[in-house]
Amino acid sequence: MGKQALAISNLVRQIYMVMMVPLIGFTSATSAMVSELIGLGRSHDIFPLLKRIIIMSVACTFVISAVNVLFPYFLPGLVVADTSLVQDTLLSSYVISGSILLFAVAYIMFSGVSGTGNTATSLLIETSSIGIYLIAAYVFARVFNWPIHLVWACEYVYFGIMLLMSFIYLRSGKWQGKKI
């Protein structure tokens, strides 16, 4: 899509990384706690646990997203001094400020799947989500020729697929009775 789109995407990725820091902590804790509950024979407590972690994760992520939306020059300004590039990044930055909220839910659910110990299912969910994400990115960028901020909307596709597949697996109960 060109040098400018690449520069915008690199800056957006760096903003995304800053926004993900608390979320990564929640996801690590989630898989460990789900495994612990299964080991204790308390599988019935997994959905209430996931709900509590999702609430905390979304709350922390919302604060960071709000900072990014209300003070749109703050996070990019930590990374680059080029105000023109920061200005060009604003729309993409707003897109990821919303998608990270979906990420806060989807990745907790995915970590719940990982915590069940079923690595094959985790791999299937991750590879399916990434595969669909790559197809969406290609279609958005090359077929529809959308501007870069709309191409970043494929994050919603990725996290939506991950959330849906993780929820279906956890709700199916196929992981229950598994010994960890």
C-alpha cells in the first residue's frame, strides 16, 4: 500500500503494543487459573472466573483506549516526533482503540481454552483466526483498496473469530473431565 501506509502501520503496531501490556498479564493469569480450577475438580467455576477476568481486563483496556482517544497525540508522541505521521495515524489509532476492547474479551476466552490443556484446539483456533485474518487483510487492502485505517479493521475479524471459536469450545464442555 506504499511507504506512508507502512509508516502508519508501524506506528499503530507500536501503540498497540503499549495498549496490550495489561492485557497480556491478564491472559497469562487466566490460563494458569483455569488449569488450577480443572486440577481442583472445580470446572463449574471456570465461566464465573472468565467473566470476572474479562470485566477487569476490559476495564483496564478501556482506560488505555480512552487515553488514546481523548489524547490522540500522547501515545504516538512517545514513539515518534513527526507530527505529520502522528496526524496520519489518528484514524488507524481510533480503530485499534475499539478493537483492543474486543481483544480484551477474545484473548481471555482463548487463554481459557489454553488453560484446559487442549493444545490441539488452541492451535486450531489460533491458525483459523490468523488464516481468516490474513484473507480479510488481503481483501480489505487489495480487493477493496480501502485506506489503511479501514484495513486495520480486520483486527475485528481476527478477534471476533477467536472469541467465537473459543466460546463455542468452552461452552461445548468437551474439555471437562480432562486431567491436567
